[in-house]
Amino acid sequence: MKYVALLSGGKDSCFNLLHCAKNGHELVAAASLGPEQGKEELDSYLYQTVGQDAIEYVGRALDVPLYRQVISGAAVEQSSEYGGRDPAHSGGVRGDETEDLYELLALVKTHHPDVQGVSVGAILSNYQRVRVEHVCRRLGLTALSYLWQRDQEELLSEMIEAGMEAVLIKVAGIGLTAKHLGKTLAEMQQPLVKDTVETVIHSDSDFATVAYLRIKEATLQPKAASHHQEVVVPPLLAEPFSDIRDLLEASAHSPNPGCQSSQTHPPFPHRSHRRIGNWVAVANVQRELKDQPEELSVEDEVRECFTQLQECLAKYSLTLANCTNINVLISSMDLFARVNAVYATYFGTSPPARACVAADLPAPIRVRLDCVAFAETTPTARQALHVQGLSYWAPANIGPYSQAIVADERVFISGQVGLIPSTLALPSPQSLALEAALAFQHVHRVVDALKTNTGGGWAGHYQGIVYWLANAGDVPAVRKASGQFDGDAGAPTLFVAVPELPKGALVEKQVMLHTGQCDIEEDDGTVIRGAAVPSHETGHYESVSGKVDWEISSFRETPSTVALVCVRGDDPGLLQRLRDVPALQNLRSEALSIRLFYNVTRAEGNTVILDATTSVAHGKLTHLHPHSRHACRSIPRKPRASACARRTDPVPAHREQKRRRLGLRDPCYMYKIACDGDIQHAKTIGDGERPG
């Protein structure tokens, strides 16, 4: 694509141009913002202004038009988000310095209407990235941020090896003084070609001197021929994800049994909703069916779903801006673009995480939603990671959903497919091994970026995983890879085959995670903020006509639980025996939401084929059609011996008493599944706050 280069005069904005060229983009213009005449160093949250006195020489060296404007705004909006979550208020902030960038790029677009991208040198600054991407979205541009989340030591070495002679013109860190000004990154004594420079001491401090070079006069000279290496592109897969690819390539794949459409659908509950503490679930949102259903366009069907969702949320004084995760089921991926176009109109900044898959919905229903929302008590209680720029890191979410949402230490990660981040294309030729390895890596990198974005200090523990697969024959191979990946250890994991995935992908990985951060009460009653690790428990019951297995991830220190229950056969007594399992007892009354997958078509081999799903905001096990029969073969992950020790240590009596006194209740994240002959599987989402 044709793009404009944002120039600050720094090494990062210049080095990113090499990667833009490496990826086939065409530079047509450059743009820069600087202080008004007579000022050099601004107290700006967004812009680096030192070095502006040499920007025109950079523009001339690039041999493209250079557009410059003065920074007139200030850092009015200083939060991690910019613009409102409500689409009606998602525009710019009056008087903010970000709007200077909007005006500059709008000017560039006026002169170059075919510009599609913007080169940005951001590496780790979420504050900068969020604002540049906000401006790009409003102007229909794509941020090209190939340095984003790169390892800084590797990046520095690559810059030097590529022959980039970047010169220090400002120091503002411990160990750096004015004597370092003028040196190159390689710390060689080769001076910058300059006629007149002046050292300016901005702040002389024993802690860290702030000084910069003022270039008073300079000339542009031809660059001598060099034989430096080409710019280094990081490998597509890092370890251990290349090992996952190799493992999958060596695995035998079963032929695709196909996904046969179900002719009948069991009855399902109507739309429902419930609140526990600060969490709200809205389930089974779909068009109203009357005796004579009227013809609706798919666009109007999506609008009707969102009208219902908004009405349910309003009962708890919430809006769509409070949503943390939305699952979207559509009858065919042919409808994806049309559904997505309408979906996007309901969200502004920091939209919720999302997974979207095709399912065999009962006609005439083509769209079904379920949602989890969080009632925030402080502006920082809900944080989003919504990266929209192309990079080598992970796929940009240019669409209306964030990579992840963090609320109350719960992390909802959007379904990740195996896209190549720098191009947003699937591997060609199609490869399950590479797609799956990329999906694993994308989730991992999203979690790593969240740790930086939210201040870090937490380890993060997967508590629930769903692998969506377009080919039921791929389930055993992906399950084997999951079993070898340490990140999946101890997390209840479900593998579901569906008719189609977005973009024709073969696999999609969706994860629910807990940061592990919580208030921990010491034996003396003192409460401290600390880190907790979930325990993993498994068990089973058997009878002549059936079997039930369960797998649970839970914290003792904080009420967050995920349970996977698998039922095989038609013995109703097995469900009754689940009442005797202590770890599952709260599922009957404390579940916030139950997500039910049903009517799975049996196929050759041990596979799962999902025909349709529904969900309810709350229900006991006996409410989930325990006697209905649906042909299927459903496979949870085989438990790891090392991670499946039953937790036998009870919660200390004084903590349990305090929890009961405060009215604390366990949140339940549950998958209810049956294997081989009869199918029911559900996921419930809940919260351990005080009851609302």
C-alpha cells in the first residue's frame, strides 16, 4: 500500500521505514509535528520534539513531500483509552494534542488521496499507539508498526547491523551525560556530518542530566556506497511455537468427516440474563420468532439482536461499553462481512473481546449472541488491548473487537486464528501445523503485552480454553499439541469442530485467563495483595450405561473457577451424583451463565462436530435437558497426570466464615459435555463479588 511516514527525527521512526519497504509498501509522503518557533523541548506525552531542526533534511533525503504542522494542543486526555467506547462519542478530544496529528494526516490525505497506511515507530508505548491508531481509524488508514513489541536488545543490534548510523542528540537517563551526545548507537567515535551544533543542558541533575544537541546549521551530503546487511525480519515463529508446528507436522491427520447439518434442534431457553456482584451475563440473544416470522435482512437481524442486548444490560444500568466478551454465532461465514459491518456500528474505543464461528442455527435464525459485561467502579477497572497496526507481533484487530479485555483480574482473549501478522493473511498453502502454532503464539504474545499494558507484576494462568476447528479430523493432532504446551497445563480445555471459521481458518484458540492477583488473608487476619496459583482437580463416576468426568481449575484465595463436565451415555443418575462433588456443588446455584452446545453429529473417529449452540444466563444441571439425546462424539483434553492431583486441603475455617459473612460466592466457568453418544456441553461465567 502507499503510505506516509510519521517522522520525529528519531531512529525508530526511520528504521520502521526499512521494514515498510521490506514488506512491499510504497512511501509517497512524510509528515512531522513540532513545537512553535523558538521552542525545542515540549512537555508532551505524545511527541518527541528534539531534533526537529533537522527534519527537513530527512524529508529531502527520502525524496518525498514533507508536511509539517505546529503542536498546539495539550495532553487533555491522559488515560489509557482515547475517545469514548460509545460510538456516538468515539471521536477526538477537543484541545488534545492528538488532534494535531489528525489535522496533519487529514492534510496529507487531501494531497495524496491514495494513501492507505501510516508508518509509526512505536515499540512499547501503548499511550502513543492507542492515539495514533485512533487517528488512523477515523481517517481510514492502517498503522504500519513493525517495531511494535520487539525485543529492544535485538532491535538495537539489528539497527547497527543494518548500517543505521543513529546519533544521540538527547540524553535523559541514568548513566548518560552530555559527553555522550553526538555518539552513534555503536558507540563509535564517528561524528555526525554537521556544520554547527550546540549542546543545551535542559536539566542538570545528580540523578540524571537532561541535555540535547541543537543543530544550528547542517548540509545534506550524498551517502557513500555501503555493503551493510539487509534489514532483518524476525522469524515467523519463536520457540516453543516452532516446536508445536513440528509436532503437528509429524502427527497423523484423520480425513475430514464433514459437518452434516442437523434436521432437528432440541428446545432451548429464551433470552435470559443475570447479575452476580459486578458481573452480568446475557444469553441466547437472537431475533424474536413469531407464528409467521417476517422476512428480515441479516443486517436488520443483527440490529434486533443488539436492541435486545441493550435492553437487558439497561436493566442493570449497564451499556454495551461495559461488555467484556461477546460470542457471535452465525449460520454461514458467507454472512460474516455483513454481520461485522453492522456489529462495528455499536462500539467505539476499546470494544469487547470476541469469538465468531459458524454454527447450524435453526432456521430462520442466522445470528445468535451471548455476552458477559462488567460493572466498573473505577475508570481503570476495565482495560483493553486493541492493537490495530500491522506488525510482526500478532494479528492486528482492525475490526470491532479487542485482542483482550481485563476486568477484575479476569482476562478474556479473543479467538485467535493463525494469521501471519505482517500481512493478515493465512499461510499459503494451507497448513494446520503452521496455523495452530501461530494461534498458540498469538495468545501467548497477547498475554505478554497485557502484562506490560496493565503494569505487569502478574504471571497469568489459563483457566478455560476452547479450540474451534473447521476439520473434526484435526482434533487429535491439536489436542496432542495442547498437551505438550505448558501454557495449557491445568486449564479445562474443549475441542469443538464447527462448519466454518473466519477467513477459512482451520483452527481458532479462545482463552479465559486469570492474572493470579488477589487479596490474600494471612493467618493473623492481615490482608495483602499477592499472587495465587489455581489448583487443578479431576474425577469421574461410572455406571453400566454411562460415565461422567469432570475437570476443575479453581483458586482457594479468590472465587474464580472453571469446570469441564463430560457426560457419556443416558444414565440420569450420573448427573444426580454430581451433586455430591464438593467442587461442583456451586455450579447448581452460583453459575452466572451457562453456555450450551448441543446436537452434535456423529462422525467417523473420535471427533466433535458442533451443529448449534445456545446459552442461558443461569440454570441448574437438571434444567439442561439431561435426558435428551443428540448424536455426537465430543472430546475434552486428556488430563495430564502431573497436573491432575485432586485438591484435598480445605479452605481455612476463618476464611470460609468471612466469605459467608460478606456474601461472597464462587463464580463458575463450566463446560458440560457428553461423549460418544449423547451431547450436552456448556460454559458458565460468573463472579465472586458480593451479590447484586
